[in-house]
Amino acid sequence: MQVPHKKGLYFTVVVMLVFNMPSFAQLFHQQLEEVIIINSQTETVRANSFSQLNKYLAISPEINFSKEIKRAKSKEEVLVFQSDKNLLVLKKSTYLKLIRRAGNRNEDVYTFYLFLIEELPELQIQFKKDDYFEEFYTNVRSHTFYGKLETLPEVL
């Protein structure tokens, strides 16, 4: 009985591995194709007074934040957002102050949106769904201090 050379045995094993690698890769690739990822951002909203106020602020021709804040404080109004995932109750005056601050600090709608979702992460999906969010930002910005400064003609 003769023992095969070690070099020949190693060569045979390496050749078999090299030719079988593509079939292993194909098998792995077929397994990956069967993976289905579902990313659902659905949220059932039961009450949303924030959206109603945002719509009012978007279409309102004249917004005086100081008067609106004083009125909300005197009436002790609250805003409610209730869904299957979140519950947020906030004083209307606090929300108006936040909106005014966001409008003053942000020069475009995207940074305005980021500021609001950082402060109120519970409302992120609702801000995305609002069809009038850009008008909301534009109107809020135009009634803030820095927004009014932008509309002034430049002095040379």
C-alpha cells in the first residue's frame, strides 16, 4: 500500500475548495434573497389638536405671537396628541413659544423640521404627514423677528 504524496493531497483539496466556493456563495445569496424587511411607520391618531393649530398658523394672514401666547395663558389652553404609540399634553402657550423660537432660529423648512422633532419627537410622524408644513414654516418665519428683518430692504 502506497501513501499518496502530501503535496498532491493538498493540491487536490485546494482545487476542490476553489471549485466548490461559487456554489457556497450562490447558496448564501439565495438565502439572502428570501429575507423581507418591513418598516412600518403607521400610527393611529385618536386626538391631534397640534395639527389643527399648525393648520391655523399656516393659513392665518396675521399672527401676533405675543398676543396668542397671552391669550393661551389666560385661558389655560392645552394641546393634546394621542395615538396608539404616544401621548403628549402640552400647554398651548409653551407650544407657541417653541414655534416662535423655531421660526426665529431656522432659515429653512428642513432645519425648522429638525428643530421641532428634536424638541417634540412624539410628533415626528405627524409633521411628516402634514401637507401644509412648508406653508406653516413660511408663515411662522415671516411673523418672527428675524423673518421680518429678512423682508426689510437692504441699506447700502
